[in-house]
Amino acid sequence: MSEAVDLQARLRVLEERLARVEGHSAILDLKSRYGTLADARYTRQGPRPQQEIDGVADQLAALFSEDAVWEAGGALGRAEGRAAIRERFRKPTLHYSWHFFVKPEVVIESGAGRARGTWDVLAMITTLEGRAMWMVGVEQDEYALVGGRWLHTRMQLDARIMAPHDRGWAETRSR
């Protein structure tokens, strides 16, 4: 009997480890999808037609829980709830963007269906006025397992550098 109990305990440990590995992988995929969709609203010539942006906004909103918070501060603002996040992404704030999310630090809470993540963000952007800029920041995310899918419950960007592309970041005061 003790051998069966030992096997059950080992199986539980392996299942927990597998859940963490699968969760980590799913969160990496979630963030990649978010970046791809955030940039899909634009072409090199500017924002896509509104009907296309609306479709992308629907897909972006589906990456968030119903009660999620998206926050980028400053002119980018804050949106609370999936519907508000969708509305936020329906309104182009740039002429063009290309985001890179790097150096992920993802921590899955064992058995809780919750996780936290920290990402460095580098983005090449063109403002609506046509200025090419570099944006560097840190994003603090929270996630939850909802209906078998990992979703964002909170995404908070701390933009550390916004520098003109032609002058670089050396002259730009960073925090």
C-alpha cells in the first residue's frame, strides 16, 4: 500500500510541475500574441481601416479577463474591463508600432491558477504626427487561468524612455 501512496504523491508532484511548465509556455504565447495583435492595427503607411482595427481589437480584448485592467499611463491611459480594453484598442494612438517583449520573468503560483510576469519592452513607433521614436519600458503583468486559458488580468506599462529615433536616447532624460 505504501508503494501506491508513494506513486500517487509522485504523480501529484509531476502534475504540478507539468502545470507550471505548461502555464509558463502558455503565458509566453499569450504575450507574443498580444504584441503581434497590438502591432497588427498598423501598416508602414499608418493605421489600418477601422473595420480591420475593430477585428484586431476584438482579438486583443479576448486576451484579457472580463475584469482586467490595462494601464500604460500618460497619454496612453488606462482601461478597466474587457469592453473598455476593446474600446481602447479601437482608437489608433500611433501611425506605426513594432513591439518586442523580452527577458520574461514568469512566476506561476502553484495550484492557484494565477501568475505574475515582468517583461522589458522595446518598441519602434511612429507618432500620429510622423515622428519616429524609441520606447523602452517595463511591463508588470498578472494572469489567471480562466476556463482552461491563461488571460491577462492586469497589464501595467512603466515607460522609462521615449526618445526621438534620429537623436537616440543619450540626450533623453530617463527615469
